Amino acid sequence: MEKVVSGIRPTGNLHLGNYFGAVRSFVKMQDEYNCMFFIADWHSLTTHPKPENIQSSARTILAEYLACGIDPEKAPIYVQSDVRETIELYLYLNMNMYLGELERVTTFKEKARQQPDNVNAGLLTYPTLMAADILQHRANKVPVGKDQEQNMEMARKCARRFNNIYGVEFFPEPENFYFADKAVKIPGLDGSGKMGKSTGNCIYLRDDDKTIRKKVMRAVTDNGPEAMNSPRPEVIENLFTFLKIVSAPDVYSYFDEKWNDCTLRYGDLKKQIAEDLCALVAPIRERIEEYSANTELLDRIAARGAEVARASAAATVDEVRRIIGFRR
Ligand code: TYM
């Protein structure tokens, strides 16, 4: 069966970008593939070198994974730092990655701009660690949002290069997986591009109904459609992106027609989005509360996940040592 792996950094609660870009694919894939999902706590050190409480942050994501519907019986969940084998593979892969290509990665350039006093080597080799996360399980598919496309390109490059250098067909080239076959980018509702933790424009799975309504109603708009059937400006298209993803197709068509014949009232559109979002998030939020209270269960799930992930990674690293020529 094809293997699947993916992860999320524990730098805050899960938001709708994480949910629509990644986690709902995790839930969908667990029935069809051999899946493992993890919490990328090492990666968070690239931007948060002194994390407040890294273990409870990891538990938070774990509780949220479960609340979204990941079943650890089908798809083990583990914490990245519990699998030390990853680091050995990271080292070997780094030997084949070049400074120039790592420096050209857009997220590296962005982060270097955002934290000029901390342009660390971990940030530079972020894609290699991500490749190690994936290749250690020799995974075939990786569910991610649109912003991870370039990192995925690098992971394939790592796999290809290793195979070429050592003349083997060892690592499969991992493919991106998208929920509805198309890369998803959930926009921010403040008109600033994508929803993301560092931009402070997130709607979280933990938000209550009132907060969700407030955030949606505050979304940036313009003066309204000026001509029949005109293209939508970006901030309005962002609202329609939400509508498409959370509301029924006939509801989308209804508002689309209203836009086209210039009778759309943004207040109505926002209300619709807010209500549909509340209906989606409320049961998840309730389950998050339940799981978060059960630390013992969370720790047991993570320990079991670590065992499975370690065995899988150890087998790969063992083989990699043999291929390169080290003692096993
Ligand atoms: P991270 O923690 O930034 O985000 C986790 C996942 O959520 C998706 N995502 C979005 N998708 C659509 N619209 C958005 N606004 C949005 N915001 C976030 C991301 O695309 C991602 O899928 N490098 C990864 C973590 C990672 C990883 C891996 C992923 C480490 N190793 C191995 C896959 C495989 C990251 O920073 O994701």
C-alpha cells in the first residue's frame, strides 16, 4: 500500500488554513493509505529557538488532530523529536544539497527578511529536514497546502539526487496530495494574502462562534460590484474562496449570481460564511476540549506513534547506511 506522511509545526493552534490545506486530507487519506502524521517540533526551532513549552504545544496539536478525525489506530501520530533517526538521514541528505539552491527557496528568503538577526542554518536547511521527515518512511504521497509546493520540490530533488549519486532506486519521489486534486491556499480575511500564524489573521479551530462571526464580519471588502459580470477584486474573491470551501454548491451559485447582477450585499455573504463555518468548527472545538483534558491518552498515542515511526525510520536509515557504505 502506498505510504503517506505529513506534519504541522506546533507554533500555535490549528487554523482554517491548516485544516483545509492539510488536516482534512489526512482524515480522508487514513482509510485508503498507510498513513503517519506528526508534529514538527524541530522545525519550529527555526523560528522559535526558545519555545515556551514545547511539549504542551505538541499535545495541543495532537488533541486537534484527533478532534478533526484522525484515528491513531489507522494513522499513527508522533512527535518529530521522538524519532532521532530523522537526524541521521537529515545529515546524509544535507551532504547532497547545495547552498545556492537552498538560498533560493522563497520561504527561506521570506524568513531571512522577517528575522534578520536569526538567519540560522536550520532555516537554510529547513527543506532538507522536511525531506528527511518524508523520505525516512519512503513515503509516496504528502498532503500539504499550496505554500509547501517548493519544499516538496526540494524533497523530490533530495530523493532523486540520492538515487543518482549512489546508483540506486531507493527513495520514491514523493508527490503532493490535494484534497480535491487542486492545491489549496486559504486567504487571510484582512486582505493580506494567506491565512497564517505569523500574520495574526487566523480563524482557529478553537475559536468560539462569537469570535468566528466577529472575524468574518470584519473581513476587508470594497464598495461593491460596479458592473454586471465583472471580475472580482482579490479581497472579494477571498470571501468566495471561503464560500466555495464551506458552503453548499447551490449557496455558492446563489451568491455568485448576486455578484454578477450587482445585487450582492457583502453583509449577507459574510453572514452565510460565518454560519457555515460555525457549523463546521463547533463539533471540532468540542472534541478539542475533550481530548485536551486527557493528557494521559495523548501521551499514550504519541508514545505508540513514536514506536511505529521509529521502526519505519530505522529500517530506512539502516539501508541508507548500507548504500553509502557505513557499518550497519
Ligand atoms: P505549517 O506548519 O506551516 O502548515 C501545516 C500545513 O498547513 C498548510 N497551510 C495552509 N494551507 C492552505 N492555506 C493556508 N493559508 C495554509 N496555512 C498552512 C501547509 O501547507 C501545511 O501543509 N513545513 C511544514 C511542516 C512539515 C512538513 C514536513 C509537512 C515539516 N515536515 C513533512 C509535510 C511533510 C510547515 O511548515 O507547515
